[in-house]
Amino acid sequence: MAKKKERKIPEVLVFTDINNYYDDLASFVILAYLAEHGYINIKGIITELGVYEVRRRRAMYAKGAMQYLGQSFVRVVPGGDYEVKDEIFENNYPENEFSKIFEDAGMTILRSGIVFLQEYIKSVKDKNIFILLNAPFADFAKYIKGTQDTLKKKVKKIVVMGDVLENKTESGKYLPNPECFNFQTGYPAAEILFDYVQEKDVKTVLVPSKNIKKLDMDFKFLEQFKTSKNPVVRALIEASKECDALSMIYDMISALTLAEGMFKKSGGSIEKEEGCQNQFFFADVIEPVLMKEKIEEIFAEKFTPKKITLAQLTRTKPEEENVVLK
């Protein structure tokens, strides 16, 4: 009888520009949920955008947030240096009451994004890496330039927050839309990525903001968790009072697409454009009510206080069996 083939849990690398804005922090809740349920194994988080000190603080913030979400062993590292074009914009790291909480909990970070990527991807033996790009990705573009076919052998899927230009090149290739936030600060990196994945035919899922807007969702449901002591939900509750709901949703939907089966069952779709010859897919929300219910379900599981009954606390000893000596 043939042995049943075990499902491989994809290993995920996350690129983020997390800080005291709420979007990336909300996506971390989704990532932690997916990891707990065996959909993914988060192998590393790379923090991008800004000078090294800003990226370092982003890394500590990310590590601390993951600690509070039950993912204590996730490796976090600041991304590599790149040419900063707008210091005020790119070094934007607003502080609030949660900054110190998360940074103090996340002191144990690694140092170099490039070294981490090289060592980690080299250690992976088969095509089992998923990459989530929820931020500019200067590090990843540098790595692509030096790896040639190595990356294609190791990476199974790339998820990108962003969209393409309406018109393709003469050869039928997609171009990154420079209006997308994550492409604005490092457009050459976006061009390197798009060229690579289309040349090597690497599966790439794009998450355009226009496809997420139909999920008209507010975050008043977070108020039900206001008694929680977890600083992640407390930070999200504070942020939701003044939040741009689309931004908060956008990062979460990108994270959800890592688990395609669950995403589709929850009202999403991941489809190719008609006539597309590349491995480019586009994520969409086609059943907003279902998707909203799934998001609320995920948050409820993470932050609803667990009630333990007296029976659960009481240890009952199994009855001793009578032993008959012969």
C-alpha cells in the first residue's frame, strides 16, 4: 500500500515596513493565525524602508509584536542599506505608547538582511518558500540580482501588494504600476522583481488595491476585545478610531492569500487575466460578507479571553483496576 504523501507546510519570508501605523500590525495577526493552524511556517521577517536605525527599530517592533502573538521563535532582521530618496517620508516612524512595549519585547533581532537571505535560502533544499512583499523590498531585489536560477529553484510563490500598468510591453510582459505605494520608494527594485519572475516563470500573486476596496469593512468589532491585556489588540483598537480602513484591510488580505484554499473558501479568488501567458495571478474579493466574517473569526480566536472551567483545572486520576494474583 502506497504511503500517503505528507503536505509540506510552506516556509514564508515576510517583507514589512511595520511601525505604529496599523496596517502591517493587523497583517501580523493573520500571519500568526495561519502559522498556528499549520498553513504556513514563518521563517523570517525583513524590515524595510528608511535608514538603518529606523529599519532596526522596525525590526524590534516586529519581533515584539510576534512575541505577543505567540510566535516567539520567528527570526527578524533589518533590511539592507539602499539609497534613501525622501528622508522625511521614508524615515517616518511615529511613536506612541506602544513603541517601547513592542521594541523592549523584541530586542533579540538579527543584523543583516542580505546575509540572512543568503544563508536561509541556501539552506532550503526544495521549492517550498513563499515570499510576502507588504513593503518596499530593496533587499530582495539585491538578492535577485546575485542569485540567477537559485531563487527559482527555491521559491514557489511570491505575493506582492501592488498592481500592474494597464498596457503591457511589446513582448507581453507586465510592468509595475509606479503609483503603488510599495513601488514608489524603490521603483528599480520593483522592475527587477517583475523582470525576474516573468523571465523565470515564478508564480506571482498581485493584490491590487482596487480589488480590495469592495470589502467595505470598519473595525468597530475590535471593541469587543477592549478588556484584552494583549498590546497588539490594544494598539489596533486605538489605531482603528482614526484608521483608513482600506490600508488596514489591504495588508491583511495580502497575508491571507498565502493560504489560497482558505482564501477562496472565505470569499476570495486568485485568477489569471484572460490570455495571460505568464505566471501572474490577481487576488480579488468576490464575496465581501464571507471575507469580513473570516477576518472577524480570526481576530476572535486570537483575542477572545479563554475561559477555563473548574473541571479542566481538576486532575482526575483513573480508577485503579483490581489486580488478581494467581
